[in-house]
Amino acid sequence: MGKDELIAGYDRLTGAFVSALESKKFVVVGAENREVKDLNREGKTKIKCILTVEISGEQMEWFANKTSLDYITKAQKGFKLKDLIGFKGEFVTVKQQVGKDMRDVIYVKGAVE
């Protein structure tokens, strides 16, 4: 199934989605920097690293947090976007305060082969 076949809104990873998966193993298949809305500052934007990961047989976008990016860059021994591609890992979700809400937040649990 291609990305165009996914239901709108289900082409990005969310903590709730990942927490419900039986297997949380993934591989990074793409990486780009993109300007997105800053959720902490209304009307402002910021540049975020967006990773495309293959998980559960689908390719989905993941707005990776700095903690997870730090883990991947250390494991891959590089700080360029192309260095992130090919990383194989496993996710874990943690209940965490995000703004006013408690949400499942995605982190890299570790690398896998």
C-alpha cells in the first residue's frame, strides 16, 4: 500500500498509534528538514527534521524529537540527513505532558538488526 492510499491523517506517526502496535520495529527510509507550525508559539514556524519510517509494512512520517534524533545520529555516526537513512530501531512510548494534555510520546528504545 502506498502513501497515497492511507487515510488522511494516518500518514504520520502518533504516540497513540505506535503504542497500539504489536511490533514497534522500524527502519528510517527518508529524512528531510521542513518548515512547520511551532505549536508553542502561535503564528510562528520552525524547521523540524521529519523522518520517513517504514513500520508495520507502511511508510509514515515521524516528527522525531531531539532525544530520539540524538540517539540515531550517535548510532549512525553522522549528522547529515543522508546519515539517518537505514537506521533500524524500535520505538517505545511514554505518557508525557504536552502542552495541557497527557499524551503518548514516541522515543527510540534502541537499535535492532
